[in-house]
Amino acid sequence: MNEKIEEMRKNLEKELIAKYKMKPHEPFVIFNKNKEMVECQLLMEAMEAFEAPEEELKNLLSYMIVVVDADKERLNWLGAYNDFGIDGFVEKYLLNKVEE
């Protein structure tokens, strides 16, 4: 991977960890990381096929970073799901409700 891109990814990861880090008293919602990542990959493929805007792709990538680190860093992955509008992307791209 290009050094510049890797540095950008690391900086984004740090920002996301800081933003979605849960407090010790907050309950962590258990999820299946592998299943979530497979669903994200399918969504990414659909978004690429429909030539989704760069901002939407960036939101999905940001969400994927949160998911990857959710267990280890105790991140609010569900908050990230909502903040990045993943539900809307699923409806728009996987359920084929893309406006022509």
C-alpha cells in the first residue's frame, strides 16, 4: 500500500477510535464481526457497481474501520453505523433503490 494512503488510514483510524470509544459504564452491543465485514464488502461492491459518490464510499470505509477495531478498542460500532448512514446505503444500493 502507498505510504501516503497508509498514513491517511492510520490518522483516520485514530480519529475514529477517539470519536467512538465507549465509556466503561456503557454497555457494549455484541455482534458478529466476520458477518458484518462480509456484509460491508457486499455493500462496497454494490456501491462501486452503481458508481456511488466518493463521500458515501468514505463513510462506508470509516464504518468498516470502526467495525474492525470495535472489540479490541471497545468502540460504539452501532453509533458509527447510524452516523455514517449505512442503513440508507443498504436500502439504496443492495435493495436497488438507486435513482437513475
